[in-house]
Amino acid sequence: MAGKSSENRFRFTKAKLDAVSLPPAGTRVNWYDERRPELALRVTSAGAKTFYVIQRVKGKPQWFKLGTYPTMTIEQAQTAATKLLGEVANGVDPAQARRTLRGEPTLDEFFPEYWEKHAQFKDSGRDDKQRYATHIKPHLGSKKLSQVTDDDALAIATRMERAGRSGATINRVKALLRILFNKAAEWKVCIRPNPANAIGRRAEKSRLRFLRGNEINAFFTALNALPEQPRNFFALCLLLGARRENTLAMRWSEIDLKENVWRIPDTKNGDPHEVPLTDDALELINRLKQQRDLDSPFVFPGNGKTGHLVEPKRQWANLLKAAGIEDLHIHDLRRTLGSWQAKSGVSLVTIGKTLGHKTLQTTLVYARLDSAAVRQGIQTATDAIKAVAGMSATEPSND
């Protein structure tokens, strides 16, 4: 993308905008108006020409789309740019000022604002993008917010069911649709009954997948062949049993090497959580500390907006392929720790504390993973009852 060089600046006229050459395939170029320096025309290799106004917000340049040329004329774009910049100078939120110019947005127009102001700061923000693009945009993207009906929301759920999507996936899409309209109301973009409420909650099957005994050797062999950062990340996911989004965003300030704990300030269930560090986890964390990037607060630094590693899906796929393992998710590493605790006879209460579960109900899935520990628990309780009754633990009853 070209910068504000003199070659990119000229007085906008219809003849000149019609004559601008297209950039090479897969690129775009920006042209700037001499009379209105904050007004730009972005031209893509596909021939799209779009007016933008450039405004600095908190010291950073922000680009606000005004409209496409020639549907929006040069005069209209210049007037819109002047009005928007004037409102911003008077303290109006830039996104609100743009809405005033353009009217109520469509879902496609609103989603970028949702991303900029909210979703990009969520660990699951990329999931929101994928769910919106796959399930919501094709059917509702061009509709204005107030035009989306309960029937529209129900139709999305029906299509997903017919396509064989799981109850969990439908529930996640419902949650995204709900928060989109909640944020639209909060930001006074569109206040109306939330259409997502029309979608009933689907039953979710508890996923029971974890690393089984016959997969572990192959898993670790493939793990050791990965590049260092994803290898260490996957290893800590397994050793700590923490959620992947918390492990990705792990900060050095959260690790207490005197008490040997990792204090997670905020988790999925809304509560902080302390994770005890085992000897194996401590060995790995100390090794990472010796190699740490002093300019980053994160244990797994990254170059993106978050500042930390994003989920290494390609490396995970390579690991599974090399190990010959199918249908294993990164989240299943967390489930693996709980599962092997259950197989080893660890109590559900302890498993729940390990994984930071808020209720015992969440932990009960581990009681189904191996019947031996459950059977032993029943037998222990039975023996205790019989002992109190004065019966031998091995003495058969008279019934």
C-alpha cells in the first residue's frame, strides 16, 4: 500500500479518478485529495474505488469508509469528510459520526465496529470472525440491524441443523448473534428486541476425547519434532491442564516461582484461578524464562495485535499427521490431564480444582471416562457402611 507521497496526491476530479491505473494483482493503492488532505481514494487491483476519511484517534490513524466511487461523487465525499471530521473535533465518537452520515448500518457494516471495539480483545475473537463469516454473513450480512427478524435467526439455526452442525456450534453462533445486538444497543446503534433470543438452546454432548495410552508415545515423538515455541506451548497445555486461551496469553507477571503457582487473573468462568506448577512444568517454565524476550510480557510472545502467540493450528495439524492421531483438539490436552487423574483414582473435587471448574457438574464428565475408579469409590463407600453396621467388609449379607 502506497503512502502519502507527492505522486499519490492530486486534486480529485472525475476525469482523474476515472483514469487512475489499477495496481498489480493482489495489491491496492491510496490516492489523496489536495483540497481535502484527510480524504483518500483506495483503489484495488480488482477495480474497486472507495472513499475513506483518515482521522487520528488516540494518536493512531483510523480509516473510516465513506462510500464507493462513482456511486458517491467527489463532492459528496468531500462534504461527508468535512462533516465527520467536524463532529469528531467536537468530541463525537468517530464510529457514531460515520453512522450519522450513513444511517443505520447493515450487519456487514456493523461487524467491523464490533471487531474494533470488542472482539479483537477477546481470546475467542478469531472464532467470532469465522462464525460470522460462515453462518451469519451469507444470510443476514446485507440486512440493516432493525430488519433482522426472529424468523431470520431461527432460519440460521435450522440451516445449521440440516447441515449436521452440533448443538454446541449452534449455541456458539446464537451467542455471537446475541452479543452483536447487545453491543448495538449498548452503543446506541440499534435498540430492539434481540432476535437471537428466538433460537432455543441446543443440547450439547460432552466431548470425551483425550490422549489414550496407545497414542501417547506417538504423540510425544511427533511433539518433539515441532519447532520450539509450539512444542513448548502444547507441552504446557498438557502439563497444566489450563485452557488454551489462558496459556496463549500467559504473562511472566502471573507466575510465582516462590510459591510455584501460576495465578490466572481471569478465566472463562469469570473467576481467577491458581494452577500449581509441578516439577515438569517448572523445568519447562524456567527454561523458557532463560530464553525470554525482555521486551514482551508474555511467555509466548507473538507479532500480532494481541502481542502473544495465536493458536498454532497448522503446527497442531502437522503433529497429529505425524503421530497418526485423528479427532484430537488442542483443548483435549486439558481434558487429557483430567482424564488421567480420573483413571488414577483422583477425586472429582480435586480434578475440578485442577481444571478450575466452577461447579462439580462440569467435572462429572470425568466420572464416565474410566469405570475402575468409580467402581473402587463405590466399593470403598460400601465397605465403610458395612463396617459401621458391624459387618465384615468381605462378609456377604443375608439378603
